[in-house]
Amino acid sequence: MLSILIPTYNYNVYPLVDELYKQCKKNGINFEILVFDDGSQLFQEENNRINTLQNCIYTILDKNIGRSAIRNLLAQKTSFEHLLFLDADVFPVLDCFIEHYIKNISLKQDLIVGGIRYQEQIPEKDQYLRWLYGHKRETTLAVKRKLKPFKNFSSANFCVKKEVFLKVKFNETIKFYGHEDTLFAYDLEKTGGKILHIDNPVFHLGLETNYVFLKKSLLTVENAFYLKNRHLIDISYIKILSFYNKLEKFKIIIPIIYTIGKLGEPFIKKNLLSENPSLRLLDFYKLHHLIKLERNA
């Protein structure tokens, strides 16, 4: 009935698998849990415990193949018709998490998105930027996500029909972090697929440091730039591309933003790495990075 698929890299995923295993057993369903380790070096001993659980397999890949390729590989190895994809660094909010997905699978939707949530407890100072961004930008109820179902897709927590996934797949030309899920949703919509949003969230636990998150934020801009230049996606799917396109109509604005960003970059980074970061400054910093990419193209 259900294949649960978890790609991981340098993360102890056993607690998540154990919880999912218990919920599947409680619901009396046919299931399997496949965890593929993308060539990492850490937590192998902890994750090997997964193989002691019935219908659960932990496999270490010989080399790192990337975020898109590993999801596609997982899907190809499954036994059941419904695939539940979860990131390694999440944990179900509800003890009826699996039950909720089972009930909604019966509605015969192509793909179901459960949603993301962040714990209320404020983390360490050097993780605050990631936590703040998650709270303000990623924690969204299904009623709001439904307004733009494809543009609000997240690959951290979703269930999809196997035949639908294998028809679309994740684009493996994207080698680095960012927007692989955006492109997947765009490609799914082009095929006429349907998305259902529900409130069945997972906590995102793996908070990066402010420095790492800031670096990843720029990588998402670079991937957005890559997708646009290769005509792989409609720019309306990615907010920063859509906003930049509007700015291009006012030629004087982009040089002004570029100059302000260049002169103010040390002060912007200082704020973003501080105890009281501004998400608006983060937006500006990302926009400035896109402008630099456009000028150097």
C-alpha cells in the first residue's frame, strides 16, 4: 500500500523511521520504509539500526548523486503504489500522521502535500535566522496553500502516486541546492496532475547555522537563475524571478539596487547573522545577488 522514502545525508534518521514504523504497524497496513544515504560519512552506525526493523531498509550509496537523483532512485526501488517522501530532518507533528495520509489517499489525488511546521521554542542564536524564516515563510495552513497549490508545493513532506511520480520525476540536471521541488511542481502541472493540500505537518528539526542558511539562500537564487536561463520554468513560479522581471521595466531601479547592495553588503550580512535579523534585508540580499548574476551573464 505505502512506500515511505527518505533520502539522507549526514543525519541520524533512525528516530524518524522508528516513529513511522510504529504508526504503520498501528494502522495495520502493508508498508516499506526505504532510506538511502547519499554517500555520507556520519551516523552510519545509528542508521544501520533501521535494518533491524521489519520492512525497513537502510542503504548507503557509493557516492553522492544529488538531491533529485536520489529521490528518483528511491521511487524506482519501491513495491507499492503510493510513495510518501519525507526529508531526513523532519518528524511528524501528529501521532496519527500516517493515518491522515491513508484517509486522503482514498480520495484518489495524484499528490498530497502535508505541510511544514517549526517548533515554538526559539533555538540557539546561531540558528535563529533559519528558524525565523521557517516560521514566517514556510509554516502555512492548507487553506492558504490551496490558493496556489502548485507554487506552494514542498518536497519535505508529500505523498504521490508512483505512476505519477515516475512520469514526472525530479530533474537531475539540478545538481545543487534549491528549487528542485519548484521545478517538479511546475512539470507536474504541465502534465495535468492534481495536488491536494492538507494539514498533516512535520516539524523541520535540522536547523542550519545562520551562516550556512545564508549561503544556501544564495544557492537557491543561483538555481532560479539557472532554471530561467535554460527555459525550464515559467518565471512566475519563482517570486524573485517574477519580481526582477517587473523591475526590468524601470531601468533606473536595478542599478540603484545593485549599488546600494554593493556598498551595504557588509552591514546587511552583519544584520542577517545577528540576533535580530530582518527577513526584508534577506530578500534584498537575494535580489542583489540575482542582479549580480544577471550583470555577469
